[in-house]
Amino acid sequence: MHFDGVVGNMVLQSKKNGKTEEFHQNLILRYEALVGLAELNKNFQIILISCYSENLTMNFLDFFKSNHINFDGVYCIIPDGT
């Protein structure tokens, strides 16, 4: 059985501040997503798919790890710039 589900979204936002541009990363999760992921992790494999760089993805993984959520696989799909 294969099931796809989305429990959140990783967002990289930019804000221009005069001549510079600041980037902020945000993780937006569904209501009680951490509780749900913990329950799913008891009986199923869960993976994280990111379209951001490895560094940004690692920052989000640190958040999940601090909340006792471990993924069985993590994939960074970086779009081709061409």
C-alpha cells in the first residue's frame, strides 16, 4: 500500500530591506501534525521531501528531531536552473 499525504509546507520568504534582501524560513504545519507524525511513525515509514537546499532542509530536520520525529528517508529535489 502506498499513501501520500501532506502535513506541512516549508516556506522560504524574502524581504527587501533597502539595498539588501533578507531570507526567512518558515515551517507551516497542519493542526496537531507532530502528534500525527509520531503516531504514524510507530507503524509506518515516513519520509520528508524538500525542494530546498540541503542546508535549509537540515534546519527543518533539526526542528523535527527536537520534537522527537525521525524520518526514514529525506529527499532534496532541487529544481534545475535551466
